[in-house]
Amino acid sequence: MNKTRKMTITAVIAAITTISSSMIFIPVGFAKIFPIQHLANVLSAVLLGPWYAVLQAFLSSTLRNMLGTGSVFAYPGSMIGAFLAAVLYQRTRKIGWAASGEVIGTGILGAIATYPIATLLLGQDATLFGFLPAFIISSFTGAALGYLFLKVLIKNHALGGYIHENSTNNSRL
């Protein structure tokens, strides 16, 4: 897949994620659970690779923050999750590993990375255990949706060969 096509798909996924953020979210304390971001991360990880997946997560987080539908806590979680999902998919070529990477990257590592930001911005001792359950539930739900969505697309031959475009041994890249 050429760079122009990858950038276009990245932009479309970021736009869909941003638009849906005003409709589909669950407020939990000072964070918003947004499973569509995690679905988009898994989709980007599998179809586009690590750098485009991180770019999509960054664009989505930035646009959501600009529109007031996101929070600053979206940055570390979504970008770490997208990167780990893409790397695990690239190494194994299994969608289940991409979904697991999203949950581990966002749900655990992202929650840990968000803790110092919350402590700094909120001016109080935020508890790490307040972030972990919210991030894990959100990332698990979105990653499961992404996994199912990709399985349906593959079963119906809707991806037209894009599913393995990311592999490191693809001669067309």
C-alpha cells in the first residue's frame, strides 16, 4: 500500500473516530471511556502499521480535545495502545495479538503513563487504581469490537488483500 493511500485511510479513520466521539462515550469520573478509539487503534494497527496507527491515535485525540469531546488523558493511552497493537500484529500477523496489544498498551501502560499527567493537571493525588479499571474496560471493549469487525471484514473478503500489507516481508511495500 503506498503512502498516499495509508495517509488517506489514516485520515478517514481519525475523522470517523472524532465524529463518533460526540455520540458514543461513557463518562467515568474525570475520564471518558471511548471504545471507538480502541476499535480504530486495532483497525489502524492491522491495516496500516505502527507509525500510521500512532498518527491516527494522535490525530483523533487532538481533534477530540479541540472539539471538547476528549480529554488530555487520551494521548498517552491511545498512542501507546496503537503502537503496541501494531507491533504485535506485525510480528505475529494475528488479529488477536493486535487486540491484546491494544488492551495491554492502553489499559495498563496507558493508565500508568496517565497517572503523572493527572497528578500534575488535577493538582491532587490521583489514584492509579482509578485509571486502571476505566482504561482496561474501555480498551477491552473497543479491542473486542475491532477484533470482531476485522474478522467480519476478512470473512466477507471486504479488505481486498490489505490485511497483510503490513507484514515486513511484503515485496509490494
